[in-house]
Amino acid sequence: MDADTVDQVPTGPGGDANGQFLRLCLQARWNPAAVDAARALSKRDQVDWKMLLPHARREGVAPLLYDATRGQDLLPPWLEQELERDYFSTARRNLLLFDELEGILHVLETADVPAVLLKGAALAEAIYGNLALRPMWDIDLLVRERHLRTTVRTLTGLGFRAPGGDDLDGLTPRDVHANQLLFTKSAPTEMPIEVHWALFWFPYYQQAVPMDWFWRTALPARLGDVDTRMLGLEAQLLHLCGHLVHHQRTEGALRLVWLQDIVEVVARFGDRVDWDALMDRAATFDLVVPVREVLWQVAEDWGAPIPAAVLDRLRRLRPSDREQRALAGLAATSRSMDTYALASLVAMPDWRSRLGFLWHDLLFPSPGFMRRRYAIRHPLLLPLYYPYRWIRGVWAALRPRR
């Protein structure tokens, strides 16, 4: 990438008239002039109204589209009615989710387990200002690594279940080989909850991004009658940009609502962001590429109010060799999960980290991980599964690709 080029994050479906119209309507939330541009586009009969509704739903922005266009005489009446249903449906579901979440936070508070709200749970009210505007498919909570066992016991005591069985006694992060654990509960409403102890799943970033700063800069938040926390503005943007780009690199696609989350933070609170601190941390945590790509995208294509001096410094930011190696490893995992171990190993920053990952994560993972990974029912069988794991790994690495 040369000095005058910044990669662009794909915005999902949106290069056609429908995508342009949708983007203009969402921009109208902070830029009134975008309404006139959207109206002019619709009058040219280039918008496919029947396709706009499933497009907006698929991208997670149907309630936002309703909020941005109601009363503007921009949409056919039937379409506005459908979007209104989405708006109130989102409001009902989010109210149920937040009611359940309030109970969870209260029990965690009683157990002396602090938590930080992430993504939709943090953004819906504090950033969007309206629970009906930000659909949530799950609840994301951040806890400290040392509180994982207590959190697991708390959630299972409240009726949540984790995939892979209920044998979670003594669970540690090394038993999971990830940065999160998913729990589900079907009543009173289907509610997946992801408990995070690190913000990024790729092993390199679990080492490169220390969590102390995120906890230290977290802001107080309130959910019902419970005091909680959300990430500070700089930490919020680091997480959202990293989450978006890392998913795009591994899955090849993203949802428009993830980009909209970042736009909302910048548009509503950009004047409070310490941009220098944000960019310094991006360099320290090897998150230069996500921050540079996404912030340029929201400034150039969405008109988000990022100061020109910030954009100039973003242009001059350069990822380290470590970050480039990590992103290459991250992208390699998208081809096959068989490549995950090797890509993770190569991406580690030094030989000490590589040896530790090889020994503790690949060759001799914890008994808890082995029991969950291979559904081992009898403890005497556990030692046999280690050579089985090695042989299977070697075979996966050597077999020809089709």
C-alpha cells in the first residue's frame, strides 16, 4: 500500500441505486442535506422498492431506515408500514433482552464481577439514543479473565447453557481456545449471550491487545437500576473497527449495521474523541489497518465529521510488520479451519510466543479443552486423545487441497 492509498472496507451490498439510497437515508440522521439527495435519486425511478426492504433487513438497518425517513414522504406507504413493524418489533425484543440483561448484571454485581457492555448492548441506548434503532441478535459482555469461572456459575445458575455440554466446573480461558464463550437461554425469549474476556478472537491479538487499558478507560453506564460500564470512546472505536475488519478478512463480508455503529459514534460524539490517543493505541495494539480503513471509509463515503488533521495523520500511519503478518494469518484462517493452527503460530510476534502457543495450545492443551473438544467421557481415555490430536493435525496439514 503506497503513501497515498487507503484500503476501502466493502460496505456489503450497496454499490447500486438501492445501496446509495439506503446510505443517503441513514446519513440524514446527522446531515439534513442527504434527504434531498435521497429524494432526487428516488425520483429518477432507480430505486427497487421491493428489494430495498429485504436489503435493509439483511444489513440490520431496517429500524434506522424507518426512523430516518418517517414523515419525509420518501418511501411508498406500504414500505414505510413494513419498516414501522420492524421498528416496533426491534423495540419489543430489545426491551425483553435488556430486562433479562439487567437481572444478569445485578447477580454479577452481587458476586463482585464487574462487566462491560459491548457492541449492541452498549450502543443501542447510549449511542443511538433509542432501543428500537439497533437490532441485537445476542448480548455481548466483557468480564475479566479471573472472573470467568464465577461468571459461568452465575449464568448456568440463571438457566443459561453453553454448547458442548454442562461440564464447566473449573473452566479457564485456555480450556476454550477463544476469546469468548456462548451461552443460550430459550425463555422468556431466545437470548444468546457471549461472555468475552478478550476483545479479538485471533490468538495474536489476544496477546497484542492488553485488556487493562480498556478496563481503565471504561465509562460508567446505567441499565435500569444497575450500574455497569461501557468502553470509552477511543476504546469503542478501536474495538468496533477491529471487529469489523477482522470479520471481513475471515468471512469476506460484513453487515452494514457494523459500519453504522462506527458512523454513529463519530457523528454523535466525534468532538469528544481524543484522536491522538486513538491513533497511538492503534499503533501500540497493531490495529492500524482497521482504524485507518474504517475511519477513512466513514469520512469519505458517509460524510462522518472526522477532522482533516486526523485524516491526514491516518493516511500517514503505517502498520508494523507484526500487524501485516497477523492480518495475513487472520485471512488464511478463512480458507479452512485446518489452517487455523499454522496461521496462528506464524502470526505470533516472537519465538517465545510461538513456542508457548505450540506447547500449550497445539500439542498439550488443557484437559478441560480436550474433554470439551473431543467429548471424552472417561478420564482414563484422556491421554489417548493427545496422540490422536497430533496425528490428525499432521494429516490435515499434509493432505492435498482440492
